[in-house]
Amino acid sequence: MLSRADAPQWVAWASVGFFGLGIPVSIFQLLDRRPQIIVNEFGVFDRTMHREFINWEIIRDLYLVETNGQPFICLMVDKAFEPSRRKGKFQQNMASLSKEMGFQELNISLGFVRIDAMRFAEFILAMRGAEPAKREAMVQKAIANW
């Protein structure tokens, strides 16, 4: 677009700037060594999904979904704990669209993690049903077995 006389120059430079920002963002994502999923005795945290720990007590059930070879664990929680409840109308509409596609508002993406989705789902269900005093031992046992 920069070499064409009939194209607006500001659109060309805006495109270069916008898409040029993708390079440092991609490099950061590529070199980022922080854990994607953190599991402890209090709950599960997926930094790509939700900015807070999801406590074991609020998880009612879960199911597995696979989209384009990417496995997801969809966490079913009470409506009072759904993240969109505290957000605007646009986010609420996007959450309902997600549900129509077969997902939930809280989904754990396992596409970039080398883990058996079924075993991890069973572990989450076991942690959800366990007594709080036994959860730390269950986490330690799971770490030793994986």
C-alpha cells in the first residue's frame, strides 16, 4: 500500500504500526516461561482464561470439549460465580455466545500443555469432592505421578 499512489498513506502506516506490534507480542508469548495452569489446595488458575483462582468449592461439574484438536475443560459453576455477571453487556453477550457454542464461561485450555485431558478432568473432580484438609496431599501425589 505504501508504493501505490491511489492508497491512503495514513491507512498504510496505521496497518504497518498495528501489525508491527504483533512481532513483540508474539516474541513475548514465545519466550514466556510462566506456568499457564497452577493447581493448589485452594483451586485452579489458568492465566489465559481468568485472572483469579477458581476455588474448588464453586465447581459444580465439568466436561471436555475438543475444537480443532485443542482440548478444553469446561467448568460449570453457579450463576453467582460466573465472571460475566460483574461485567458489561458486551461481555455478557459474548459469554452467552460461548455457551451456545458448547463452552462455559470458565474454560481451561489444554492446547499448550502436555497433559492428558481426561486425567486432569478426573483430578479436578476429585479435588472438588475432597475435604479441604486432604487437598494438599492430593496435589503433592498428583505432582509425583505426572
